[in-house]
Amino acid sequence: MAGSFEQPATIALPRRPGEPPATLEGIFVPVPEPRAAAVVAAPHPLMGGSMGSPVVAEIARACQRAGAASLRFNWRGVGASAGAPSDDWAQADADFQAALDFLGEAVSAPPVACGYSFGSLAALRAAQRTRSIRRLVLVAPPTSMLAAEAIAQFTGELFLVTGDADEWVDAGVLAQLAGQARAAHLEIIPDCDHFFMNGLGALAAGLERWWGPDPG
């Protein structure tokens, strides 16, 4: 589908009394009669990660083609988002939750947590604290920081994908974690690194297969 369906989104951040309002910059992609509402999180904000990442955009487009609405966003301090970029996981979790809340108000459909690299770790933590998340998409999750217990305890459907030349992801470790999950699908893309320079098509195709036919 064409990018013309994309809409700018302004996502409110929680604030304490006396603080000025602050927002995150996002892109909302609606679909008719959505089967799900997917938040797509970007890579590390201190390493140039943004919603403009080709991988993040490809995840959103694959969700759209599968009949799921999506919202991708810039972390605090990136693009037009308020604040300063940080590697603080609590701040990332608050940003992801703000995106979930925004999408929950905009779309009446089950939530899905998606993320790429650093964003995949935030998506996994969101699934831990939000029981209504029954689908989880982790793209190139850094295995040295991936919580094995969280993977094993997730009872919904899990999609895992990485390239076999990814310097941040140990494909063997990821396969072991997938084997411990309740319902995991793992894809290893050949000759593909962490940035999916030659793997975007395979990523999208695998994700769309996992979604299955759009019931709408």
C-alpha cells in the first residue's frame, strides 16, 4: 500500500503536576477494520535510531498489508519528540507505553508490540506488563540483553527474525530461546546483517506469512 495513508501523530507523554506538556512524534497508519493495532519501536536513540529507519518502516508496511493498523514513533529527543535521548530503559518503557495508549484510543483492536534492535527489548518488556498483548514481533533483538525468562513466559504468538551475519544477535542463542517459548516462529535471513541492507524483502515476507491472511 502507498505511504499516502500515513498520518502524523502527536503522542502525549505522562507528566507530573506543574510540568509543561510534552509529546512524541509519530506516524500512524490506519487500515479499514483492523485486525490488530501494532506499536513499532525504533532502534537505540543514541545510535541514530528513529522511526525513519527503513527496517521500522518495513515492519509497519508489512503490518498494514496484513490488515493491522500501526504506530511508529521517535524516542524522546529524536526528531520532533520532546526531551533528550537516553539509554534509560525506564524512559524507553514510558515512551512505548505512551504509544500504546495513543494507539489504544485510536484503534479498537488487540494491541501488538513490535520493535527493532533496542526497540525489540522495549517491546518485550511491554508484553511482560501488558497482558492484552498476545502478539509480539522482535526484529534483530540483541541476544546479550534479551531476557530469556520473559521469552519463555510469553504465552502469545511470537515472531523472531535476524540475519545470519548480525553482529549483535547470536542466531544459535536466539534459536534456543525460540525453542523455550510457547508459540514462537523464528526466521534467519541468509547473508543479512543487523541493518537488513539486503534483507528487507525477506523480513517483510516472513512477517506477512506469520500474520497469515487478513481476515478482513
